[in-house]
Amino acid sequence: MNGIRLLSNEFRLLSRSAFARLVVVLTAGFAVLGTRAVEYSNDLQFHGMGRTSLTMSLGAAQYGAMAGAALFAMLTLLVLSRDRRQQSGAIIEAATGHGPVTAARAGALLVLGLVTTLVCLVAALVAHHVQTTASCEVLPYLFSLGWILLPALWFATLLAATLDLVFENLDISFLSFGTMYFLGFTTPNYLLRWVQTGASVSSDFGGIEPMGRLVIYNRLFWLCLVAGAVLIGFWCRRRPGFTLPASLARNAGRGLVPIAALLLLAMAAWVYRHEPYLFPADSAFQRNLPRTQQAWLETVECHARLRPEAKTLAVDAHYTFGKDKVPAQVEFITNAGLRIDTLKINGADAAWSYVPHTDRVTISLPPGNRAEVECRYQGHILYPAPGGFPGYITDRSVYLLENSHWLFEPLVQARGPIQVSGSVTAPAHLTVVTPGRLESVTQDGQTRTWRFAATCPQLALGLFAAEYARETLKVGPATVEFFFSPRHESYIRAAKITNHIRDMLGFYRQFIGSFPFDDMPLKIVETSVYKPGGHASLNVVTLAEYLLNRKEVPDPNTHPGFILRDLKILAHELAHEWWGSGVAIDESGAWSSEGLAEYVTYRYLASRYPLAIADAIPRGWQGSIAQRKYAYYRKDPEALARMKPALREKLLTGQAKGDAYSVLPVRLLKAEERVGKEVVRDRLAEVFRQHRGKTLDRQDFAAAIGPGVIDLEKEQP
Ligand SMILES: [Zn+2]
């Protein structure tokens, strides 16, 4: 009873303070500003995204937390050090004991954090109504403000209170808190980001869950950590007339505080260690993984069962390899979250071993000209990093790019087309988009099974499912199936997206050659913003939702941003049907399908829109080449050798990626100057005609395009 009176007393005092009121107002002001956060983002492609409660509430929470955490820590340090500064500590100690007063003040600050969050909630909801007519859903606001903003304010208060108890010194406490604050929103480790969370947008298409689970886990970790820290603070609390070590020793002898503190810190360490969503050593970060040359893939049959309610999948995969007579070791890239249940080679149980610290397993193929590998595995999909998920499974959508490795990929030589067939079983409310062509759909109670078949130059299969609307288009002899969220249909119609798709495909048919697949439709699939941009694998092209959900319908003739971002991404991904899926260039250094896709994208946009706009594309290639050419680590040959291996790998990977998009198109433009646009176009069309369905390496490609266009020796970057 006494405690509650003390707390309400302290809260009344606090609410009369002008500084406390200013803290509330400033935090709410930042939250309101944050509802427009995507418009201030460094990532230009997010600008002009359709407004949704999810993204607006996330921005409000992030901005509110950024300002609020700093302000609450200042307020806490000032309030708790008041008596020391006014030297009234001794009087209070005599009257009630300093401990209860400190606890009541910290409690009052926590209540103020709750009040501030409620004020932010109301302010953000009002801001939502003022800024947009998009429907205002309260749940996303409750989630974002409740899981991001409120914990940030509370953690800031409790961390500051702990610092005050430990140091009893305002300057040191301010400095220490400042360090924790900057770490709290700059570290790349999402678990340590206690102020803000890693993601800057949340998906209207896929819902909050794929990103939200990281937010919740982060908060769980900090809850343990901060609770432990607070108890450490109380453990350090000075006894009157004692120094810190003496107080520590005396407090240690009394009660549960030290035991509980150590238990909570141990729990935090356990939560940190058992982080369940990421696998940072993912093969996505490796370049040029060695491929076994003694074996190649001939057929794959896979049966996948999606279990969105459990967020898992189970796969039965059957690989047939052609091989040299000698035994061969083959590595499979897996997803670290998927556990192998059984493995059979040529019908007999076989062993596998993990390559240490990777997501790859090695198996041994026995002597003979063929080998059959049957593998059964199941589990969760782990993300390689906290942003840009290559795969996730939720009730609302399933997004599995080939590089999530939901289908284990054997690292063998590329030789001839691979026959793939199989099925996907999913709850009946989901429309599954399979790779290749759909053979049949059958319903069995609450689930449906989608059977598919495909022929592909390499094993790179994506798998998608959501509650899609579908539109089928005919472009010449080709069938195009467009899968999109019904939520975004009005924008898709107004921006005439299907007209753009038709126009692009028509241009490529003329410019490069007939549609690459005779027996498969092209599938264009809307996916969530958690993987920005677009992606292409085999006959499936994905587009991140914001390309199909803009705030305003832009006029392509006057809106450079729309042409250079949205249409460019769409044109680039569609171009991959020819360069990438139709004919693949084995990625080696600067020579890749990416460069060819960029080149034909530019040719398309330059043929349709003012050159003053389209020419920004080749300028971008030049700029990115120059940036790498003059990089400091290129000028100083020893700089790379001195670097930490991880940083070196990151730089070189980034460089190879940048080169892949820019070097080849610049070479092709130079060739245009030398031999004429038509010659370059005709040679490329000829390469496509002759090599459809094949994978070419660098030499093959340069030889196929012919001497005089790109001279390999001279033009190698
Ligand atoms: Zn691409």
C-alpha cells in the first residue's frame, strides 16, 4: 500500500515537471514524423510506396524509439540524481530509506513510458487519417508501438537507472548510456539493436510476421538482459558510508538479488546463443563454391509439403546423377534450418557429413555411371541475415527463392538440361505458384496438391504461395500468368502494369528472339517487400509489392523515377527469361546474364522513353565501374592482404556483383560504336537462337558472339 502511494506521489511530481512533459511531446512529435519514414529512407525505391498501417506504424515506432530512448534516459538520470545534486539524500535516507524512493521514481518513469506510448499511438492514428485514405488498422499500430517503442522507452529508463545505481555519477552515466544508445541502433547484429529494429518497412503483402518474429525475439533477449542489469544495479546500491566494493560485498550476503541477477544474465546469454532465425554462415555469402566435375544432374523429383501453421516444410527429393565411373564426392547446399531425416544412395541407407561451419553436406557417390540419391528433410527456413529474406513460411504467404535452398542444391558440373518434376502440398486457402508448368491440382480435405514439371538448364527453383488473384495474358504464342495480391489490384489496373508487361515481352521477342520456353508459361508473381526489387528463376519472375502498390499512379512519360525504378526492374527481370533462363551465362567475374539483362533493359527503355531519362542507366554503369576502379584497396595492392578475411570477402563479393551488372553492358555499348547497333543486336540474337536452353561459360559466350564484337583478351576487365 505504502509502495503504491509512493509511486503515485512520484508520478504526480514527475507529471508536473516541464522537462518530463517536453519529453512526451517530443517523442510523440518524432512518432508522427515517423509515419512518413519511408519517404525519408536512403533507399529511393521505397519512396512513394503505397501507404499502409503496417509501414506507417513501423516508422512511427522506429522514430519514436530513436528520440524517446535518448530523452527518457536523460530524464531518468536527472530525476534519480536529483537528491545527490541537491544534497538531500541524507534527509530522505533518514525518512523513508533511499531504496524505496529510487524504486518508486523508476516505477513512475516506467508509467510515464506507458503514457508516452499511448500518446504516440493516438498521435500516429490521427496522422494516419490526415495523411492517407488507406484503411487504418489498429493492430499493426498496437504491435509496432507495443513491441518496439514501449520496450525501447522502458529499456532506456531501466538501463539509465542501473547506471545511476552503479556509478552514482552523472557524467559517467551519461557517457556510458550514450555508448549503449549508439550501439543500440548502429550494430549490424539485430539482437543487440535495442533501440530500433533492423527492418525499415513491413509488408502489406506478407504481413508483419517474417520481420515481427525478429522484433519479438530481440525484445525477449533484452528483457532478460535489462532485468539482470537492474538487479546488478540494486546489488551495487551504496550502503550509507560504504564504498562500492564494500557495498557489493555486504549486499551479496543478503537475499536473492545477486542470485536472481546472475540467473537472469545467464538466461540472456542462453537466449542470445540459441537465436533461432538466422544462419550467418549461409552459402549465400560464398563465391565460386567448388563443383564436382565427375558428376552432373539429370533428373530431380521433389515432393514438398508446406505446413504454414507450424512455419515448416517437409521435402522428399530424389536426384539422379550421371557420372564418371570413379567414385565422387558431392556437396549439397542445404538450409541450416532443415534437418535431414533419411538419405539413401542407390536404394541403401547412406551417411552424410556437414562441412564444418557451413550449411553444406558432403555425400559420397559410389563407382558406376549413374547414382540415385533420395533425401528426406524437414524444418524451418533460416535467414542468412536480418534483412532481405530469401525465404519464409507464414500462414499468409510462402516465399521460397531458390537461394533459400528449400530444395537442396548439389554442386556438380552443369551439363545439359535437367528434368524436374514433383508436387507441392499446401493448405487449400493458398494458391501455389510452382516452377515450370502446372500439371494438375487435386484437393484432399483441407489441402491441395499442385503437380508440376519443368526442364531447366540449372537447378534453381523458386516456390511461392499466397492468396493470389490471377490474370492470364497471351503475348504472341506465349502464355503469361500474372499472380498478384487482390489488395493491390486497383493500382495494377490504374498503372496499366499488364500493358507494360505485354510491351516489354513484345520488344524482347523482336530484339532477341522468340519466347524462350515452348512448353511453360511465364509466371509473374507479386512477393513481399522483405526481398526488395525483383528476381527471376526459370519461368518465374517475382516483383516486390511496392512495384505494384504505389501511393499515386505515375505518368510514365513524365516520371523519371517510375521509368528508372519500377519499369526498369520489371524490364530487367523479364529480360532474364531470355538471358538467364533461356540462355544462361555461367557467372564468372564480369561476364554474366545480369549484364545482358541490363543491356536489353536499357535498349527497351531507350526505345520507348526520352533518352534524357533512359541515359541515366549507362551513366549508372560507368559510375559503378569508376567507383570500383578507384577504390582504395585497388590502388594499394597490400590493402586487401591486410584486411580481415570476412571484410575482404565482402568487398570482393560486392565488387563481383557490381561488375556483373555494369562491365558487360558498357563493353556492348562500345561494340555498338565500333560495329553498329544492328550488328551487336543480330549477334546477340544469333547467340540466343543457337544456344537456347544451354549454359555458356565466358569463353563460349565470347566465341559465340564472334570476334570483333567483344574481344575476350582485350576486353577482359
Ligand atoms: Zn538480374
